[in-house]
Amino acid sequence: ILRGIEISGAGTGLTGIHFTAGQSLIVDNVNIFDITQSAIDVALTAAGIKIHTTAGTVGLSADHVAISHVGTNGVEAAAGALGTVSNSTIFAASNAVAATANGATLNVDNTELLSSLVGANATVAGAILELNNNSIYFNNTAIGGAVGSQVLTAANNKLSGNASPGANPSGNVTIK
């Protein structure tokens, strides 16, 4: 468990947290900034946080996390991933959040997705991205969705200042 800390790469640090073994990584109220490659490196990735597995399912719960200036994706759910990002800020990435594999699911709640190429993106058929009450501001494209992917929304996301709104949601998330 990493809680209540700041990690600065000073513009030259490659990785903020390098997680190479273990059953789970809990990052709570952590600010990671000025990293050149990965804010959190799980399974040797180049994303801010990338979760994936070759067998079964791997999960992520990232709450109150700040990720900025990463080389690729802020948070990426890849093969076998089921992830949730909440109450966080992701700034200046290729995709602020992305589901990048068939069957990968990424839920994003109450999060700011800012100044990236794409704010939220389901990049391949079969990827699922669920958006609830997010602020998606100043991206080149607010929301991206590949043919055959699912971009689901609770219809309460805020979009402003994006060069393009991007893809329309393919369905709704029911909030109870």
C-alpha cells in the first residue's frame, strides 16, 4: 500500500512506481508527476498505469491518483484487465484513459481527463469503456471508440474545450 505521498521524476525520471511482483498494488492519494515514461509500471509497460495479464483477469482500483506528462496512456486496461479509476486527474498523455484489448473493461468515475490527444478511448473491437461524471477538457478528441468497442456513459460527463467531441456513446451505464 502506497498512501499519501508525492513522487517527482524532475522531468528526467523514467518510472514513479515499478511493481514487479505481488498479488495487488494499492495506490491511494498519490501524486506522480514529471515522469518521462511510466508513472506506475506494472508488468513492464510504458503507460502511466497499464494492467494486463496473459492468464485470467487482473484488476485495478486507482483512487485519488494524479498522472501527468506520461509517454503513452495515462491509464490503460489491456488484455485480461478490469479496472476502475476514480476521483483522479490525468493530464498530458496520448490517451488519458484507454481500454486497448478485446474484453478489457475500464470504468472511469469522477475523474478529470485533460490536455491529451484523446481523453477517453476504447481503441479496439470488444474493448469496454464506462464513463460516469467525468470532466473531459482540452483534449484533441474528447472520446474515441473503435468500431465494435463499447463506450458507455451515465450521460453526466462534462466536455469542454476539446478540438473534437469524438465518438458518440454506444450505450448507457445505469447508476443506482
